[in-house]
Amino acid sequence: MSTKPFLIEGIALWLITVAAGAGRAQEAPSRVILYLASDSSVVGHYRFLANEKSRLVFDIPDDDPRVALLRDATAPRQLDTEIGVTIVSVPREEEEDRRYLVYWLGYQSTGGDSRSLSPLQWDSIFRKAGRRASVDLTPRGAVQGVQVGSAAVRPVGQALARILGALALRVPADSVGVGSSWQSMVTITVNRPDGSPAQVSVRVTHRVRELSSEADSLRARIEFDGDAVSGSVGEPDVSGRYYGESVFDVTGGRYDHVLALAELEVRWSAMEGLPPSRTLVEWRGEATRR
């Protein structure tokens, strides 16, 4: 299933700065410090894309009479989401959470159980309720929440929160050089067998693969990977992998590109008369600066 991309411009969540003059040096510095933006007015234009494919599997034999009844529930699902935004940072003290105002230029979601509105309907909503959301993050980049001012545009805010929470956007606490690593957690939202949402945690390790100087910029290329973390008693058992990379324009102070992929298996206990089951998830998230 595919979406019809429209012209929209895409993401930037933090400023990355280095010691004075390092960004314009002919050779890349040995170490850099990555900072979350808190004192700049316009951060940038970005495009978010997310694709989720999932299939629910019940562990019952083929001759079980419930197989036919559960056929619709086990049909493969796909959800495609596209959001174009302009991100503006709100000044904060160094130790405070960072706040961003997000103005979306376009939104489209298709597949699964989502109900997409026509462009005319969205334009009508935007005129009445506005296109703005507020995003709060910790100084190191953990998403604290996404708020919107109207229930009419809540689907956009919820979609944005799901994508942001699943991208490996955390910055390190100390300076880093090539080969340096740090850890963070991301959360990927999946649906339980009854359709309600559940969050799966993934422990991620980030590694600086390259620092490179060009004519007028310094770039940091960071790769990351991780494993799903099984929940406590009563929570689903999860396995699988998460991986990807991000590219920073250090001199410009923004993400150029973030790409993350996840392949997960979530095992559910029997619930409300349903037999034990597994959800197989393939997730792909991307953020690109325009």
C-alpha cells in the first residue's frame, strides 16, 4: 500500500555545536560536543515518514474452530504516515527540558484502521484549529510529550509523538569522537490483540562512525543498534532488533537525516478469551531535513 507524497519539508530537533572555530577547521576535530537546541529561534523544515507492517499470529492448530473466527484479526496490516513540519525552538535554560513549537505543513495517514481526511477537510480543520503542536524533550533528547491545542488535530499530534518516540534522537552527555558510544531507550507503539496500544522498549547503543570536515561544514555520522527489552510481570515478552543511522550537520546545528528500522516479535499472553498470540512487526521511520 502506498501513499501519495506531496511537497512538504521536513525535521530538526537540536543544534549541535563544537568548540569555538572547530566547525570551520580544514580537518575534523578529534572530539565534539552535541547540544540540544534551546536558544535558537528557527530550527528547520523536516519531513517525517513512518511505515509499519504487522501481523497477528495465534498459536493454535489449523483445525481449531476459532481459526475462521480470527481470520480478520490476523490479516496483515500496514500503516503509512507522512508529516511535513517546521520546527521552532523556545529558549530554555541549560538544565531545563527543551520545548519546540511544531507547525505542520501537511499530514497523511493511510492503511490499517486509520481514517484519513481529504485535503479539503484538513484545510477546514487547520483554518479553525491551527497547525501547531508543542514538543517537550529532556536536555539529552528523550521525548517527554507532544501537546496540541485542539482535539480536531489530535491525530497529527499522536502520529508525531509515535514517530519521535521511536527514533534514536538522544545526544550524549559528554564530548564524543570517532568510536565513542552512548546508550538510550526508544519506544515503539504496537497494537495488542484487542486493538489497544502498547509501548515496546528498545535499549539502543549509539556509535560515532565518522567526523568529516567539508568546505563550510562539519558532519557527524552516527550509527545505532539495539535489542528489545522484555517488560516486567504482566507486560508482553519482546524480542528483535533495531538499527539505523543519523547524520548531523554540526556547523549548521541540525540533523540532516535519521533512518531507523525495527524487526520485532511481541508475544502476548491469553486475554479476554483469546488464545496466546504473537505480533510480528516491521517498522521503518525516517526524518529528513529539507
